Amino acid sequence: MMEIDGSFGEGGGQIVRTAAALSAVTGTPVSIRNIRMGRPKPGLAPQHVEALLALARLCSARTEGVAPGSSRIVFNPGRIKGGTYRAEIGTAGSVTLLMQCLLPAMLTAEDPVSLEVHGGTDVQWSPTIDYFRYVFLPALRCFGARAGLELRQRGYYPRGQGSVLLKTEPSALRAAHLSGRGKDIEGISHCSNLPGHVARRQAESASKVLRKAGLEPNISHEILKAPSTGSGITLWSGFKGGSALGSRGLPAEAVGEKAAEELALELRSETTVDVHLCDQLIPYLAMAGGSYTIREISMHTRTNIWTAGHFFKRKIGVSGEDIFAIEAV
């Protein structure tokens, strides 16, 4: 039984998600202790519980301690089975973080997998659903991943009630050496149960920031009547993205500016991926090998490299100063 200290590095839920995902892929039983000790409310949150239980169903795992507030779990995986699955987070918990936990196992299943997830598609502290489908999934396909996503309904904090369908085919993952830069800047500005000018103002302010930087974006609008109320904008170019979400009292212009400034910062760097995609791809570097460059090494990246190192002999190295190279050999 492999033992992992969940308080290492940033001490959040990422260690749990990554360790459980790679446990399923490698068939290695794992015990994780001190879960989320770096957070104001330590232990598993409901969204972590649902991710672990969904993964357990996918790989016929036996579990211990998978309950809200638990600071220690045991995850003992079995065979990964294709088929149709459903995960109901029950709140505005992030659907993208749950899918990232299950994706490594879904891709290595012997048969196709269809996963329907209900929860928050555009919520704080997680990739937006547009970042997931227009930045993360295209990068993952470079590793040979056969995966597609359908956004059925957006869900915002606190009600959630978003819906997505993720489908995968058995994939022979291969090393990916990401290079080049995106040629175009795309974006989606959206709002639900709010005046349509909210989405337009977000897009206009983002465009203004990007044009000042010499960039010309193409941003579409979505004006929705979903069960939950909220707004947001995601921008992307190649393997880089920027996003921001609306909140009560925050002007729509500030939302658009934040997303545009985030993307502009990444595009000014002569690197291949953004700081968020860097840590999200670490499990696949560990599984298949590859390389890319990044402007900054985040604590999330260092934590994911440390966690993945428990499961694979392949070493993930970091080198450089102003531009960092991440390489797995």
C-alpha cells in the first residue's frame, strides 16, 4: 500500500485527485493522509467525495474513509470498465475538476466511456468549462487522447445545475512535445438570467485590453436562461487561456479586463503553455512522456510532479530561469 502525505506542497484537493487518478491507472492501492491540511476547512469536501466515488465506480475500487471531512482515505482500484456513468456533485462544485480526476482512467479503459456530470461549469478556483474544452482538451489530444465534450447547460455558484457530457475512446497515449503558439484569439462571454449587455460589456472591455496589446480577438456572446444566475468570459489562443467570472457588485468591464490581462500576460511570454495548463498536464507527462515550456512554476505544478513521482519511474525535470522547460523522460 503506497502512503502519500496530503499536506505536501499546496496541501489542497489536487493531491487527492491526482493520486487517486494515477492509482486507478497503475492499479496501485494508495493511502492518503492529512488531506487538505492547508485549507481553512481540512478534510474532504463534498465535491472531492463525489469525484472519488465516481472514480471508484469506474475502476471497481474498494475505498475507506471517503466521506465529507475525512482526513484519510484508502483507494484500492480494480479493473477500469467502459460504459455509461453519471456524477451528481449536488452543489456548484466544479465539474471540470471532477472530470480531470476521472480522465486518466477513462482514457485507459478497454472500452468507450461516457460520463455525464452535473454541477458548476463556471465557478471560482477551477478551470472554466470553456478553458477545459478549448485549451485543455486540445493539448491532451496531442498525447493521443480521444476525448470529446458536450456542454449541455452552464451552472454558476451557488446553485450549480450545469450539465456536461464527456466521452472517451480507448487511447494509446504517447509522448507530446508541445511547441508553437496560437494564431488566433477566440473567446466566449456569457451570462444567465442577467441583462444581455453584461455579456457584451465583458467582451468589449476584454477586446479593448487586447487591442491595446496589439491583439485582435474574436469573442462571441451567450445570453442564457439557465437554472442558475451568473456570468463569465474565457479567452484562449493555442495552449494558453485567460478567464474571469462575474460576481455581485463587480462591474462587467472589470471581468472582461481581468480575463484579457491574464491571457495577454501569457501571450507576451515566448512559452508554449500557460501556468494552469502546465500543472494539469503533469499526470500525462508522467504516463506518456513529453515536454513544454512555461513562464512560471507554480506550487500546483511542483505538487503534481511530486505526487506523480510516486507512481511512475519516468522523471519529470524542471530547468531554466526566465523560461522554464518541463520534460519527462
